[in-house]
Amino acid sequence: MTLSRAAAVLLVVGIFACGSEEITFPKEVELSQIAVDSTANTIELGNRVTFTATAKDKKGKVVDVPVTWRTSNEKVAVFERDGVLYAKDTGQVFVAAASLGVGSPTVSIQIVWLGPAHVVSGAWSKPVAVNPGAIISDSLRVVVTNSRGQPVTNARVSFTVTQGGGTVSPILATTNNAGVAAAQWTLGPASGTNKVTASVVHDDGTPNPLVPNNAIDFAITSYAALTIQGGDNQTAQILDDVPVTPSVRLVDSLGNPRPGVPVIFTAFQNGRVTTPVVSTNASGIATPGAWTLGDIPNGQALEARVEDARVNFHATATGTPIRYRPASVSAGGVSTCALESNGAVKCWGHSPESGSGGSANTSTPTATSPPMVATSLGASSTHYCALKSGGEAWCWGVLALVDTSGAVTNTNAPMRLQSDLAWSRIAPGFAHTCALTPGQDAYCWGDNTSGQLGDLTLDNRRVPGPVAGGFRFSTISSGSNHSCALALDGTALCWGGNQTGQIGDGGTTNRTSPTTVGGGLAFQAIGSGDGFSCGLTTQGRVYCWGAFGGSQNLTPTTYASAPTFISLSVGSRHACALAGDGTAYCWGDNAYGQLGDSTISSRSAPTKVAGGMVYSQISAGLSHTCAITTDGAVACWGRNAAGELGENTSAGRTTPGLMVLGVIP
């Protein structure tokens, strides 16, 4: 190409400012066209974008030739080497490529500033009392906004410890939809000033120069605010009190006592204290009363906390706990019963549901009176029923309804149901009971005001009567005012009250005979609660219907995020299931911690039970849950109003605790 042709090219693109690149043109190539490849028409201020171009010769073949890049306004954007465009200011520019006398069509580029323009500290409660090495409970937060004051999502914020040692996590955070980035701060080990600086950075970690005042400082002065005064490093037997009562002292930064400040004491390893929250006295001293060690041998801990000042007491627990290891466990209303390996029935909790024959509650497994040896056991919120080897049914508790004359409705001791029929399965409900014969025929008796006996009437029965329809069932369950069962092919049928859709047929009309549950699903297990039902399909999926978990569904609805389950237990207001690896999940009402997830927040979908135990069986009751671990021990959690958790206390639990019958020194 001659010099005059190159000059002509410059005239063609003369609207553009000249770049600084020098290129050499191969003489043997003759171009017909060149086009800018990039389709980007918006670039964020301060960013760099690499442009490429495609050149073709007169035969339409793509050729590799050097390219010169031009912009229409280098005050807005300028090309650096190798087609890299740097956005210097907001506005519009036109870019083009040229080579061997051929220029590309111009491409319009808009430089915008939507990214970080401002950073400020977010809402953050600076602690008053904070010990060295403390983990600050209220996370550090900054808010990143753009030039219009709108929150910036996905901006990168660096958190750096600049004084006092310690750590932050994460050191590089990303803003959420509200423009907030947060980090957890652990102070350094020594008393004094601690400081963290937060700044908005580019992807390469360098500070973003477009953000003025791009350094937010957080500072805390730590000191020995809370100290142990006595009761540390003691030894006692598990489930016993340590000899010396723990005590702490709280002072301000000048060393003066702080009276009247609540101190929270938290015992671990299933231990407890007399008063978990107690205020400091005039000398700044607080004591929780007796510290009773938990049932875990060896090391145990008690934490005292005021704001972000925490200290830990340590103790050594001696002895070996004797765990309760029955064959199965059934959670009821305010009681629990179990079948031991020899078939003996033992219960604990509220009388008359405990079946002890007396009026006293008990917190340890106690044989029924008369003693029962059974093959199976069923529980409800009001009563229990057990089956003996010959198929006899024995029931006890409130509304047990075993006296067929109707004279006795409650009993604190097991009574035999007078019937010539033998039973293979039995399912107590609230005020009715259903059972299956060895021939898989269904019978029900008791209250029938909603049709829960399934006999086409609303007449109460004291004597077992056949369920209508001539169905044969593999299993049966009774709820508050409805019943459900599984046909031999896994089809679910329900009858009785349907005010909230617990029948699952798509309506809310009560049914006095077995009605097919919608959805065409095949189930392996089914359970009935208060106004809802749940089933476990042969594929291991849980479906529920009725009013449950904060929603109401008139037909079976599953939980997309739930794992595959192998067993299901439905309580009065919550349900639990076991995954294949023995992990327990519960959902529904959680007013007393019966879901076991360490909270009292109700859950609308299966939520993993805390504690990390694995189970072989689980039973959901009224407001508590019990399960058997894979090594045979019983663990319970939830409400403990009458000792139903098997602990010698009325305190409930929001996480599983293993039952202990005694201690081997």
C-alpha cells in the first residue's frame, strides 16, 4: 500500500482522534471489509473492555492483519494497546477499527456510572463490654451505593484488620441486593484498641478510585470487662452439682463495677444452672446458682455473657451414664411410652396417660399397672393402646373409651377392650380409635361427630364397628377428627372431618366413608394430625395436605427441597421423618422446640434436627418428639411439662437430649 492510500484512510476516519499505536501493513493482503466484533454498547466508568475486529480479503476470507483503533472523544474513552478501551468519563463515544486502507463502521458506546460511588458504615451496635479475643456478635456492615444513591449489588468490599490483631471473616465480601456487605470480627488477644478498615475494591483487590472517602473505619477498645471470680476448673459426677457455685464480675473500662446488668449463663453438654439470667449486684458480681453437669463424661463448659464479653467455666465430669435403650418409643400428649426388647410397656410423663394406675407424674420409664407385655404400641395426644400377642387391645389415658358400656371414658391403668375380634394394628386418635384385624379389615370406635369412624353415619360408637366400603388396608391412622388408611396397592383413603382439607380430595366437605386422596400417588406410610395428613410415597417423597406448616392445601403437596425419606411420623401439629442416613427432619409447629432445630420458630418444610445424632426410629407427639439413635438410646426434645422428655426437670429442650436412667461412678 502506498503512503497516499494510508493518508486516504486517515481522511475516512478523520472524525476520530489519532491513537498512538504504530502498525506495519502486510503488502500482500488486500482487504475488502473490516468489522468490530464487540456488540457491547454500555461500559461502566473506570472499566476496561477489550475490542476485537474481523478483517476479510476480497475473496471473503478472514485474514489476520494489524488493526488501528480510534475513539471519537479521548476525554470520555481512550484505546490503550491491543484494543483495550478504558472508560475515563461518562458520555457517548464512537469507536472504529482500520487496517490496510479499510475502515469499519462506527460502533456507539455509552459510558455509564452505575457502579460504586459511595460507601458508608451500616447499622452496627458498638459493644460496651467486650473482652480481648471476643467475637463481635453484631457483624460489621457497610452500604455501597451508586451516583444516584441506589444500592449496588455484587460490589466487592475488602475488610482489613489495621490495628490490634484479630481477624475478620470474610476478608472480601460481596454486597447483597440492598448494597450491604458484612464481615464477622474477632478481636485480638490483648486489651487495647482494635480497628478494621473497609473499602470498595476492584476484582483484582485494588481500591476503587471512583469512590471518594473509600475507607470506613470501625474501632473497639477491648478490656477485661467480665472475669471469673470463682467456680472454675472443678470436678463432679455427671448430673451432679459442682462443689463451688460459679460467679463472675462485670466492670467498666475504668475498672468500676457495673451493677444491675443481666448476665446470661449457658451450660453445655446437657448441663443446666438454677438461674440462666441474673443481674449483677452492687459489686458487679453475678452467680447463676448451682451448676448441674450434663450427662456427657469428661470436659464440660458453662458460658457467662454480657454483650460481647464472654468467659467460660470448665469442669470435669466423672462417671458413665446409663442410657435407656428400648425397642421402640411412642410420643403422646404430655407423656411418652416405650416397648422394651422383651415387650414390656413402660411410660413416663403425665398421669393418666402414663398408665401407672396412680395420679403422680413420673420422669423415668415406669411399668404400667397392671404390667403390660405387648407386640405393638400406638399413641395419640390423649391416650395409648397396645396389642398383645393374641391380638387383644388394651388402652389407657384420657378418652381411652375401652369400656364398651360408655360408663368409663378415662383410665389411668390399661384396660382390655371387650371385643371378640383380634387386632394386628391399632391407631388411637383424639377421642376415637381405629384398628385393623389380621384379615386387614378396618374397624373404628369412639366419637363420630365428623364421620371419623367411616361407617356412613355420625353416630358415636362404644363398640368397634366396621369401616364402610369393604376395603382391605395395610396400615391405618387416626387424627383429631379424621382417619386415614392405605389400601393394599398404596392408595390413600381418608374419612371424617375435612374443614381444612385433611381428607385430601380437593374439597372441604366432611366424609363419612373412605374417600380417595387426590393425586394418584402410591404411599408406603400415612399419618393423621390435627386438621392435616401426611404420607410417604413408595419413592420416598413426603406429601402433606390440609392446614399445616402455615399453609392450607386441599390435595397432597410435596416439598421440593426435602431429601428422600425412609420413615414418617405425624404428630398433632408437627411431623418428623428420617432420611436414609438416619438424619432426622421435622416441620410444622415449634412453639416448644419440638422440631429440635434449636429454635422455637415454626417451619413450613422439613428442617434438619440439630445435634448431629442419627436415628433408627422417630415419633412425633403433641408438643414433643422422641427418637431412638442407631446405637439404641432414646433422645427426646420439645415440651417437658410433666417429665415427658425423661428428665428430672420441667425445663423443655429445643435440641435432642439423651435419656439417662442412672450413673455408674
